[in-house]
Amino acid sequence: MDLNTIEGSLSFTQLLTKFRESYKEIKKNVIMAKKTKGTEKIEHLEELFTYIRFSEAIIKRINTLGIQEVMATAQSIGSQIKTLNVTDQKQISQIQAIYDRLLRLLEKVDRDNLIENRKAGNLVRLDRGVIDQVKSIRYNTIQTSTRLKAANDSIMRQNRKTA
């Protein structure tokens, strides 16, 4: 899946279709990663994270389209109201209630986005911590493998000398 395809002018429906496809691939790769071992498992994990990143990008694009839709709705309502004959305070209160509702919606989206950004920061710290741990495991495993090889080489030399 190409990230550039979702940066264009795809509709909500098209983005949701791409998200559904991505979800199916994520599900498939999770199942396959659990069933397999070794390098085959790594291949499924690589593909899994590719589709996770793709899905995240789709969701961000859907979020952007949603915000744009709220803006378009506010502008549309404003245009409609300009043509009305406002005669009393009740109508003004209704207009204010409509815009208050749109503003609450946007403020909630903003708050949720801030929370998600904080979570993303925590995820970055987790990623970096895991990277450091895997580097440490790799180093220790290579050191152990090197010692085992040296011990095996020594035994092989001794066996050749005695033979």
C-alpha cells in the first residue's frame, strides 16, 4: 500500500475502504506472526508494522476530512442564516447553540488529538527503550555465540591433535 494514495483527494468512503483493506492485512499478519517462528515471523511482523503505519495515516486523513467538514458546515450555516429574517432573541439563541455545539465538537477533537500526541510520545519512548534492549540482547547473544564457537574450535583442534 502506498502512503501517497491517501494524501490525495480521497473521499471518506474511499479512505474507509483503504482502512478496511489495511485492517484485514493487519489481522492476517498478526495471526501469521503468532503461528510462525524465526525469520518467517520477522517477515510477518515487518508487514504488520507497514500496515499499522498505513492505517495510522488513513485515520489522520479521515480526522482532517472530518475537521474540514465541520468548517464547511459552519460556513454553510452562516450563509443560510444571513438570508434569514431574524426577528427575536430566541432565534439568536438557537443560532448561538448551533455554533456552541460545533465549537464543543472541535474542542473535543482538539483535546483528543493532544492526548493522542502525548500517547505517541510515550510510544516513541517505548520504541526507543525496546530498541536499546534488543541491541543489548543482540550484543550479548553475539558475544555468547563467539565464545561458543571459540570453545568448539578449541575442542576440534584438540580432537585433531589426539587423533
